[in-house]
Amino acid sequence: MLPTDEIRALLREHDDPHHLERPPTFELVTSRDRFAGLVHALEERFGPACSSALSQDSSTYGGITVPADVSGLDRPLWVLLSNFGGFITAGTGDGEGMPGSEEGLTRSS
């Protein structure tokens, strides 16, 4: 994991000073439409058993969970839409399946 001072420097550089969970260029309508499209695509593929929710005080706009019994993977599939551009993160896991905020942080080279 990155040292705390490096994480804080990155956050100060990329976050809106008034809304730390998103960049200054964040566009609500665009994010809303992207998320709705992502939910629709997953429901088309996996059916109505998918659940979605918007995030609060987070760097993600929202997340969708595909239950294990319809994912075809014998475990849930999760997809998160970032507030920082059109990025998504996807994975599988037990329970809610969502990653912890510290997962995947490594020292930059």
C-alpha cells in the first residue's frame, strides 16, 4: 500500500476541493447515463436478479452485483463505475463481492 502522504498528495491533485469523491470535471448527467446503460446491459445479459445502488461519499458513482446463481461463475460478479471518467472495475467474490478501499494500492515506480 502507498504511504499515507503519497495517497493524500494524489487525492489533492485529482479531487475537487469541495467534493473530494470526484474530480472537478465530473459531469452528473454523463455519469448517470453511463450507469443506467451499464445496469441495462447487465440486466439484459444476466436478468432482473441483478441489484444496483448508487454510492455515497465514494469515488465510485454506483455498483451492480450479479448474484452467483446467474453469473455462471458460482460466485457473485460485481461492477463499479468510477466518478473519475468512464472507468469501471469488475471482479468476483463472496458476500457483497465489493473490494475494500485499500485493495490494489501499490507503490508507484
